[in-house]
Amino acid sequence: MSQRAIRIIGLDPGLRHAGWGIIDSIGNNLVYVADGVVRAEPKLSLAEKLHFIHSALTRIVAEFNPAEAAIEETFVSKDARATLKLGQARGVAILVPAAAGIPVAEYAPNTIKKSVVGVGHADKDQVHHMVKVLLPKAKAASADAADALAIAICHAHHRSSWLRLRA
Amino acid sequence: MSQRAIRIIGLDPGLRHAGWGIIDSIGNNLVYVADGVVRAEPKLSLAEKLHFIHSALTRIVAEFNPAEAAIEETFVSKDARATLKLGQARGVAILVPAAAGIPVAEYAPNTIKKSVVGVGHADKDQVHHMVKVLLPKAKAASADAADALAIAICHAHHRSSWLRLRA
């Protein structure tokens, strides 16, 4: 029996760097498709940065046509200004799949780490190392792109229960 | 000499209620055009809410075709979760004019109050009262719509210095 490939995009948004990573989940196998980082010029205004991130992610979604999207449940920091900035970038990043009719799953940071490394308290280096082990062909061009791939891997592992919860 | 009308949209974003208000600034005169509130159903997911707000505001901008947009510099609360939610709604609201090529000005809450009421420590009721005085034809359907009109009025008063700063 041939198994259908489910294409997943993971998103790791930020106002300056928005990471994205795309994999195909085929049965129990994961196949790397693409990853990258959208970088907004620091000199741009807030409105211009948001527009730039939105346009770039919209092009990526149109090019790779994922069926499902996943994003980290944001770490809420004590720095309210940083939280507001991240919220703005996150809103625009979530909007992109939503506007394309693609459902968006959210995962807690520890769920993502546990899904990729096996433990919830793994550090960033362990996560990035395991992303390369699980997806040997991944460029994982930067930490943001590797994080986005980790989010996509997490969704591949959890999507059946996520689908049941949505039903 | 006839003076050109500058159409301004004020935005007061939130995840459940996003207020908007449109005025024409003609020399020293302000003319009310329209206002309203975009309400996202509470039962929608975050992604669906953001998509709904984005679609509704995009239609409003396309219908009224403002030349400039204004938004409040967000009050950063101690409640990090509330700040994150507001940030997400704000990112999507700022994106709408930015994607249409409309510049977006930001004003501190006290600047908006001072511009409408004359003092920076005015309360909400005073602001809403003065919005009705300055724009007698305004529906100001709700507090969020009245706030959005106040932001547009503030921009009408400050746009010449804002234009000089941008030049």
C-alpha cells in the first residue's frame, strides 16, 4: 500500500529573521524538502518589515504548497517590548497559511524538543544536531531554519492526534 | 485656493474587536467618512481570527482607499499573554495598509489624547465625547471605532511634522 505524502511547513517567526522549513511526512518517514530564513532589513520601518515577511512567506507557501502548518507556542518573555515585537511577527506568519486555507497547529517548546531529541529539556544545539540526523539532506541554513524544521518534525509526529482533536 | 483632501484611516486593533475609522483632512477641517468594528467570532482559532481581521480590513482599505494610516503605539501591559495577543492582532492590522503601499504613522496614547481632548491624561469618555464634537456625523459605533477615529484625528493634526520626519 502506498502512503500519501503530507507536506508540512514549520514556521519560526521573528521581526528580523523568520525561519521556515518544509518536509514531507510519508508514513513513518520524513523527507526534507526545503528550508530558509526570511531576513528583513533592519532599516525598514515596522510596517515595511511586516509587509516584507508576509510577502516572502506567501511566495514560499505558494511555491511549495504545504497541506499543514506548524508554529511554536510562543515563549512569553518578561520583556514586554520583545513580546510585542514577536507577537506582531507571529501574527503575520500565522496569517500566511491561514489565508491560504492551510490549518495551523501550535506546539509548546518542550513538546517540540521532546519530539526531536527525546527529552523536553534539550538545548538548542541538541535540537539542531537531531534535525540534521533526522533530515540528512537539510541545509538548515541557520538556527531559525533548523528550529522551523524541528517544528515541522514535531507536527509530523503529532498530526494524527491533532487531526483527531480537530475533528 | 482649493485644498486637497487627505484621507486617513485610524486603526485600533485587537484579536476580538478591531476598530477602524476614516476621515478626510482638508486644510484645517476634518470630515467624517466612516467607522466600524471588525468582530472575530470567539470560537475561531487564532489563525482563523487573524485571517478574518486581515480580510475585513483589506476590504475596508480597498473600499475607502485611504492615503495614510495611523495606529496607536501599543500600551505594553504587564500581562505578557495579553501583550502577545495584542501584538499578533496589531501585526496583521499594520500589514493591511503596508501591503497596499499606504504609510503607517504611530502615535503614543498620550499624544492621541492630547490631540483630541487637549490634555494627555484624558479618560476614555472624554476622548469619545470630543470625537463626537469634532466629527458630528460620526457613528462611532463602539468604543473601538471611536478610538480609531481619535487616532485618525491625531494623525490629521500631526501629519505635516510626520511628513517632514519621513523626508
